[in-house]
Amino acid sequence: MNKYILAITLQLAVLFPAIAQEPADSITEVVDMHSGKLDALEERASIIESDLGKLTKIKVSGYVQAQFESYQDGLIKSNDPQNTFYIRRARVKFTYEAADGVKFVLQPDFSTGNLSLKDAYAVVSIRQLPSVSLWAGQFNRPVYEVEYSSGQREVLERSRIIRTLYPGEREIGAKLEVVPLNVPLKFQLEVVNGNFTGKEAKDTDSHKDLMARLVYSLNFPRAGIGIDLGAHTYYGSLQAKNKFISGYDAVLDTSVTNTGSFMDKKWFGGEMQVYLDILGGVSLKGEYLAGKNAFSGDSESKPNRQREFSGYYAMLIKNIGQKNQFAARYDHFDPDRIRSGDEAGNEIFYRTLTLAWQYYLNEYIRVSLNYEIPKNEINTINPVDIKDDVFGIRVQAKF
């Protein structure tokens, strides 16, 4: 009997490891399988976390301006409407902080009849010099009224001289900006193509234009006064496409060597903004610009032109309570300050008074009423003051 028990025991001892091995292997395979799935999930989670990290570095902002305008007879051509609704601006701004000190900005505009790219640039700050940044791409020109956002401006449009000198507001090139940490100073230096007219285009000649701006801020907190003083200059040129050049004295020069020559675009501007913490808040702003400008022409009857100009604007902004604001601006622009009267021909000066009222429904919605009253110089070609007043209503929504 004992022999049988011993034999059975030995057989079970031999068989048991074989029997036990199969489920052990199965468990190991299951564990390995789930471990692989967990690793895959962990890898996916890491990728998602990385993507979310990139998304958190993207900031989206913008605004839409829906506008109604009514025109006086002087602005109405045959078959043109006397009033219209349209989208003045519809902009979405994408800002991507790629890394510390590296930023990319892209801003398209979807306004009525004008799908365009407004901003597309990169900004790099120098780590060893935190007050210095380098810009490259398409961005605002360094002028106060140009850099002052259309979403914040107290009147509907910029002054006539700024619209004439800086059409499209932007330029394509490179910029150096210095903002010292302990000094209320800002310096900007730009190298740009110099031919930007509101549409994206490559340079039309080999010459580049230079712009520079310097601003210094004064602050008197006890008196509730802040003052910004600044100046900017433009140094550039425009290439004549033919031999017909009308000079500063309006005498037509038809020398063969004029074709391909460069006409001066050089001017200087001064600016001042005063902020007063009295009577609910008052601001005074103004700029003055003068110098030489050039315009391209295509024929003897419409020649290339060189003109000396001058212009300025002065503006008062007054807060009325928490939700209302009144603004009044007077601007003057003379495209040919050497000649006047009949000698000026069609290059006459304009003086424009603009009155505006803003109502802030909340931090996102603003309603603006605007009345613009231009007065033109009178001569033989322009014997009367043109009836060209414009009344505008704008609703702006920011996000």
C-alpha cells in the first residue's frame, strides 16, 4: 500500500509543475499585454499633453466693426448710394508664444471687399539684453496714430495726413525696438521696402527706406498728469518710371536721365500726448509732420511729382461718466506748402473737424457716433467748398 502511495506522490510531483506552468504563462502574457496598452496610453497622453501645452501658448483676440455711413452730395458720384452699411474691419489676431522671448503674430482682415493680411511677423527678445527685441515681417509703421489700434481709437478714421503718408499703415521689413527697464523710453528703428500701399507686395526697387521713432514718458502721479513726448523721421525714396518729373516748384523736367532716378521721401514728425486725471479723465493729443514727398506718374500729363508738405492734428478726449466719451479732432494737411491758390491746382489743403461720441455698453461692445466736416482750399479749379461731410455710426464687438 505504501508503495502505491509513494508512486502516486512521485507522479503528482512530476506532473504538478507542468500543470501549474500553463496558467502562469497565461497570466504573464496578459500582464505583458496590458502593460503594452498602458504604455501606448501613456504615450498618447504625453502627446496630448504636449499638444495642449502648445495650444495654451496661442492667444486669439480680435474685433468686428459694423458701420453705417451717410454722405453729402459732394462725395456722391452718378449712381452711387447716399448711404451704406458695411463691415469696416473684421480682424482675428493669433499670437503664439513659441518660447520665452519668441513670439509669432498673424492677423488677417475680413472687412467688406477687402480680404487682406494685416500683420504677419516674428518677435525675438535677446535674453542677455531683455530690453531689446528684433522684429521681422509685416507690422505697423512706428508712428503714434498708426500704432494706436483701430479698436481703441476715439474717432472712426485716422487724420488725413497720416492716411496720405502711410497708406495701409503697415510695412514689410525688419525692426529693432529698445525699451529700457528703468528708463521710460522707447526707441524704434525700421528698415522697410517703402512701397506698401495697403496690399502685400515685394519691393519695386533696390532701395530700402529707414524709419526711426523715439518716445519719452513723464509721469507726475501726485498731480495726476502723464505726458508722452516723441519724434519720428522717415528717410526714403521713390523711383521715377519715366522722364517726366514735376519738381518742388512745379516746373516739369523732361531730361532723359530722369528715368530710373530716385526722388526724395524725407520728413520729420513730432508728437505729444497729455493725460489728465481730472473731471473724470481728459486727454490731449497731437502730431505735426513736414518734409518732402514723392508720387509716381505715368505720362506727361500725369508726371512723377515731388512736393513739400506739412500737416498736423490736435485732439481732445473727455470721459463723461463711466460709459460715455466725447472726442473732437481738428486736422490740417497741405500736400504742397510752397504753392497756394491757383498755383496749387488740384493739390489743395484740407482742414477737417471731426466730432465723435462713444458709448461703452460693456468691456466688449462699443457704439460710436462720428461726424466729419472737411473744408478744402478754394481756387479756380476748386471754386467752392465741396459738400463732403460724412456721418457715421459704428458698432464694435471685441473678443
